[in-house]
Amino acid sequence: MTNMYTDTICEVTLENQNLIIDELDSMCNQSLSDNDLNNKEKLATNGIVDGKLIYRSYDYSLDDNTTLTKLLNDQQIFPTNYLCSLLYGQDGSYKPHSDKHRLLSIMYLKTDEPATTNFYESKIGRKKGFYEFDEVDLLEEKVIERNKLYLFNHQTVHSVTDVYKLRCNISINLSNIE
């Protein structure tokens, strides 16, 4: 993997990418299954807005998938954890925000929706929670394609639009913020 940093997002290619994607698919399938069972052991967050579930994530340790961890470590990629995110497309969008704890990850989209990830510059500085659209200026739009890997900067303000079904993606978290 070349570029280890991006201001927003960029596609990356890894050694043994097909094997890595197989492992990521398996973890996403597990999270989708757990979603039905409400697995509290791996449940990391439930995002509820106005009484509606809009987001759920499952946290997997490096030991939860030693095959994936080895495939990554063999090419000098040392993840902190794996996070599978389920985004419920109730109104078609997930508002602008920056993540609380994640800095940089390699992201993989399991579902095949053509959702758009939008990146913004804040007009008002850092903010906890969601931004209103009049508080940000659009920097970049990117359609994240299925079966590809992307280096993703979670600290850039971002949103997702065109989500009308359940969206499932997994992040190989590379660094966190304290």
C-alpha cells in the first residue's frame, strides 16, 4: 500500500486483497446476523435520533479474526481493531459529522448500494455530533464501490447520501484519537 494518509478518501490495493475481502465479507455477514440477534457482546454503538435507530456498529478485536490480522501484519499494516457499521437508510442520508474516536481506516463496503460519501470543510470549527448542511462546505463527493478498499480519514467532516436500504461496511481501523 502506498499513500498512508488522505485528507478525505482514496482507493487502495493490498497484497492478497481477495483473501482480505473474503475475511471482511465474513465479518460483515456475522454483524448482519448479530444485528438480528442484538448481540450485546460485540455491540459498540447504537445511534438513535428522534427515537429512530439510524446506525449500529459492532467492534471486533484483532483476535476475533486472526487470519485477517495476519494478512495485514504480513504487509506491515497494524490495525487497532475492526468495526462493522450498519447504516439504516430511513430518509436517504446520514448527516455530516466527524467520528469521535477513529482517525484513519481502510474501509470496505459489503452492500451494493451506490451511496455517495460526501466530505466537507466546517464553516464553524470542530463540533460534537452532527453538523447542519449550512455549517459546512462540500469538498468532495465519492461513490464507494463494493469489493474495493479505501483509505478513509474519519476526522474530515463527512456524510452519506442515497442510502435507502441497510448499508453494511467494515473499517480496518489503523489509528484512533485519544
